[in-house]
Amino acid sequence: MARRRNSLTAAEARRIALAAQGFDRARPAAANDVRHYRRALHSVAVLQLDFVNVLLPAHFLIIWSRLGAYDRARFQRFVYDSGEFIEQWAHEASIVKASDWPLLEYRRRRYQPYKHSPINKIPGREAYLRDVFALVKRRGAVTSQDLPPLDGPKRKPGDWHRSLPRWALEYHFGRGALAVKHRLPNFQRVYDLPERLIDAGHRSRRVNKADAERELLRQAADSLGLATLHDLADYYRMSPREAAPRIRELVEEGELAAIDVDGWTEAAYLARSARIPRRIGGCSLLSPFDPVVWFRPRAKRLFDLEYRIEIYVPADQRRWGYYVLPFRMGDRIVARVDLKADRKNGRLLIQSAHPEPAIDLDETVSALAEELRALAGWLGLGSIRVVSRDGFSVALRRSLAVP
């Protein structure tokens, strides 16, 4: 149906985008089957990892948004032990399918630590890197704590506080000499050789750069449903200039179709796999790193949502709050809330809450209150406290029936 269209309304564009991310399905009654995990991971294709733990690490929330309550420990075991998924640099540090290993080879070949990385400044860098790799090869899986300490350059204000062994392991990971076996409870990576972790068929497959880029863009199109050149390029962090010829090839192959979208000023492309559901139901809080909102121009275009993460914004200059999550109801973003898990006191703190324009206030407050209760329960937080005293927060407090 979608491929026979010449144009789409803005509402249809939203529904296509959300369906591609799995939001056209209701959350399962019990989401602890690995089939649910697999379905959610395949719908996003790239699960961006982020370990800011104000609420919970953001990638766990991305899965919550699609599945509701699930066993995080079991999910973690599935991701790292099934052999179906791996960590790689994709959008950022991400979980991707193991079959993406050969597609990202050209990225690994050109990987370089950032210019001011301490690993670039130590004397005898190449010898040290060789010694680190030899230790992993001889010993097996290691963390940075298993390597001998090494003094590095004096840190300057603003430097990332990582040890030199950690920088060395991350260098080998970025280049593909090492892979991630699993994560410890403190989120630290455990590294080992790829041949001990990744299927030989994936490791031996060779894909040239153009074919790899084209396949990554096709996968991005499947996960976006409907997208511009910049949307597609951003998904796996390609430059638009690199992506443009590959997108033209996908159009010629019939994988993408150019289409007009009401209100969009950029050319749009519809994926062969795109669906236009009659409606999108349900509600969900969205992680700041959810693919639905991670590319801010797309969030603005689809949902008229001006959104940014204000963790690094001085407190007196924040507009929305420290860790603000958009709240989706149906095919619209209707509110945003600044949340914090007060684990010591067993409370979910709602630091602030803000409605979007032109919403049904009563319906939004009721739905948001239900989602917050479910989230608090899943996180094992026995109570909820609304900190802010503005009108929307007062209505939310009343709906939650909390002090």
C-alpha cells in the first residue's frame, strides 16, 4: 500500500516512522521471551549504549518503551551470549546484529582515537599496544583492571578520566582487534578476541565499502520507514556526501521510493518495508537516545519537538531539566518529564513536567501517570514524588495521588 502512494500527510509520516520502530504493536503481557528481545532489537537495528544512570542506562529504557516490563539481566545475557548481537561503533557505541560485523569493517579500518586521547601521547605507544593485545591473546577475556597500570600524561580539566589500559583496550576494540564479551554489573567492558566471540562466517565475509554503505542505509531505511537523506546518513553516522550516491542506487533498485510529505522541505524516501497503520496506539516514555528522537531535526520535522539533552547545560540555563524524556501518546509527543531514580529512598522523582502545545490535558495527565507508575514498579521504586509545583505538575500529582 505504502509504495503505491505519491504523497503522504504529516500524520501518515508519523505513523510510518513509529511503525518502523515497532510501536504499531502493543506491548506484550509478559516480555521475557527472547523472541520479544530479538524483535525489539531488530526494529531499532542500532541500540545506542549510554550509561548515565540518573534514571537507568538509556538503552534499557529504549527496550522498555517497546516491551514494557522485562528482565534486564536476562536481556543482557541474551545480547552478549546468544551470538546474534555484538557491540560496535555504529551510531555511537551500540548493540548491532553480529551479521553487521563485515558491514562495519571499513569503519574499523579508519578508526582513530580522538586527537587528544592520552593513548596518543605516551612514549612507546605501538609497543605498549602490542603488549596489551598479546596479553589478551594469551590470557583470554580481560577488563582494564586486569592490565598492569601505566602512568600517562597529566590530565587537564575536562579530560575523560580513563586509565591508559582502558584507552588501549578501546583502541583495539575500535580497530576490530578486540570485541566485547560482556559487561560487568558496573557496566565495565570485558574484552576478548573476535574469533572467540563472533561467528567465523561473519568474520570471514568481505564487503567493499560501497556495498557496505548501501546495505547499512537500507537497514536504516527499514528502521526509519520514511526518511530524508540526512536522516538515513545519521543512523550509522555517515556523511551525507558519502550516503547520497548509495541512496540513489537504492532508489534504482526499488528499495527506496521518492515521495512527497506534507510540510517537509527536504526530499523524502519511503522504504520498501514501510507500513502505514491506520493508527498508532499506546504510550511510552522515550529515551534521549531513542532512534525516534535522537536526530533532532527529524524529531522537529515529525513531531514539532524541539529537544535537546541538558545534562551539560548549567542548571540556571536549563529550559526543561537535567534528564528529560519525551512522552509519546499515540502518534504524537504530548509531554516531557525530567526524571530521577532516588534509589536510596526508593522513589521515582519527577523533577519537572511540561506539556506540549495543543494537547488534551486530562487525557495526557492520566496516560502519563499510568506510564510513570509502571516505570516506577519496573525499577523497584516503591513511591513517586512530584517535585515541581507548576500547573501541569500539580495535575500530574493529583492523578498519581501522591503528596
